[in-house]
Amino acid sequence: MTSTLSEQLFDAAQGVRNVPLEMAEKLLIDVAGLCVAARRTGYVRASLAGWEASGGCTAIGHSRTLDAAGAAFVNGTAAHGEDFDDTFEGGPVHAGAVIVPAVLAIAERNKIEGRDALRGIAVGAEVMCRASLVAPQLIHKAGFHPTAVLGAMGAAAAAATALRVSKDQFVNALGIAGSMAAGIIEYLAEGAWTKRMHPGWAAQSGIRAADLARAGFVGPRAVFEGTHGLFHGFARTTEGDWDKLVGGFGERWVANSLAFKLYACGTMTQPYVDCARRLAEKGVRAEEVVEMVCEAAEGTVHRLWEPLADKQRPRNAYFAKFSQPYCIAAGFVLGHAGLEAFTEERVRDERLRSLRRKCATRSTPTIRIRMNSPVTCARG
């Protein structure tokens, strides 16, 4: 019988000798800091209040403790809530906000040693990042959030690895997680909060899937590649490049290329914030900056520009994080796009309002933008 992809992943994860501990540690530190920064926000308070089950696991920055799934949900939501977490270019996906909360919760509940926890983080992040390369952009094109969908799979792999489950349990955990994966991108229409909860929901789904598998629950073995599997459902294809998922797993760590954001906004806006900021430092006039940066930014995805009138007048601070005009204006006027750039008061700032109204683009083709590689600006 031919091994399924889930079975191959288990075999590869078992054979790992050189776990990238530094990558796992960076994700852990980043997520912890983000949870602390977001602890007083309305969406985190609502996430905590809306979870009924109590237990012995920590919601970072809060006195109340929850069950493992609840802690993972709250911490994952907090870590991703300001859109300041890591990004893997291929999906793009945000691995840390899913994988770290899942592993932290089960490590606390099951008293897992640190090295096993870091191994779980590394394996889970690798599964999630590699899965995003199987059918690039198709999950997003189908209307789903890759972090949410693939996060459930990564979290299940992370939890199962940290718990040292058997091969059958590992495969079942992934199979079960495939039916828990979810996350639509309608939040883009009005700056709703649902994107914020996607990593948290994926994290708790991974824990629940692993726990069910350990209890004997059976999931489909070919959850990734099956005729009605994960990619058929969320990417509308069964023709993915499966070698991207399993080829060289544990020998070549693609998650080592995770990038940590400079600004608290959408991944694709980052190079143009940087460009506007640098031009402002050189004393270039606002009108020239708008012309140059907007022309360069025509390559970003249409969701950051359309509808243009809405993007020029973001209805709330969260909506502004996915507005190319707003982020360009913030880079030029404020010299940054950190947490302070995305408050309800700041969105009403007349200096930003005036400049973002001038930001427009002639066309909006979709291309890939490399993180940590700011665009080259004229006169820059």
C-alpha cells in the first residue's frame, strides 16, 4: 500500500535530528511579546470572555486560566490581532500565531519538556509553511484564509509531535484537523475582527484533533491529497506539488525563511511603507512621494486598493491595516506603521487623511512581493 502524505510526514518528522531550535525560539519570543501587547484590546477581552471552559493553561497577560484549547484560542487571537506577527512568503501564512499557542497550551497541560515543545513548534511551522507551497495562491483565490486552513494542519502536527504520539495517531490527528479547518476572508470588506481569530481557532483545532486521535478517533489517511481532501475543498485542486510538502522534510527547513514584520499591517504593504518613510527622510515632497510609491505599488494585490474610495477612507483602524493608501500615508507622515499608527484616533488624523486621498493606482495586477526586501525608490 502506498504511503499517504500524512504517513510520510510522520516518518520524516520522526527522523529529524537537527531541529532548528533558534527558529522555534524566535517564534516563541515573538508570540509572547505580541500577546502581551494585545492583552487589553477589545477583541482579546471578547475572546477570553467568550470561552466558557476553565482549566490550568495560561492566557498570556491574564489572571484567568483556561483549558488547553481555550488558552490556544485566546493566545493565537492575541498574537495575530495586530497583524504584526511573522510571515512566510509562500502562502503567505503566519505560522507563529498558530503553532506556538497550540504547543504552549499542551506543554503546560501535559507537562511537556522544553526540547519536545520546541521540536513540536519546528515541525508544526514546517508543515504549515510547506503546505502553503503545494498550490500557491489557490486557497486565497477560492476565498479562504491560508493561515486558518493550513494552520489547523500545522497545529495538529505540532501537538502530535510534542505529545510523541504513535504513527496511527499522528495520521488520524491530521485527518481529523482537515474537517476542522476553516476561515473565509470576508473580513476584508469592512475591517471585521474574524481574521484576528483565525490563528487561535486553528491552534485549538489542532489540539482537539490530536486529543481525539489519542483517544482512538479515526480520520482520513489521505487528508491532503484525497479526491475530496483538504486541497480539493479549499484550493479546488488535487494536482498540487506534493513534493513541496514532503520532499527533504527535516533536512531542508523552509520555515527558517520566516520573516518578522517591521510594521503592524498587511504583508504586501510593508515595502511601500518603507519606501514612503525613506523618501520622507530625504525631504521629497508629498506629491512626488505619492506618485512614485503608488506607481511602484501597482503590483500589490487588488484587495489592498479596492474599492479605492473605501481604502482612501478606512472605516476603522483594523481596516486601515489592509489599505495601501493609508499605509503609504503613515510611512510618509509618521515615519513608521507600528501599533500607534493604527488607532481609531490616528485614522482620523487630518495629515494622513489628506495624503491618502491622493493615493491611487492605474491598475492592480497581482504579483508576489518579497518580505524584508523594500522596493527600490527613485531618488532613494
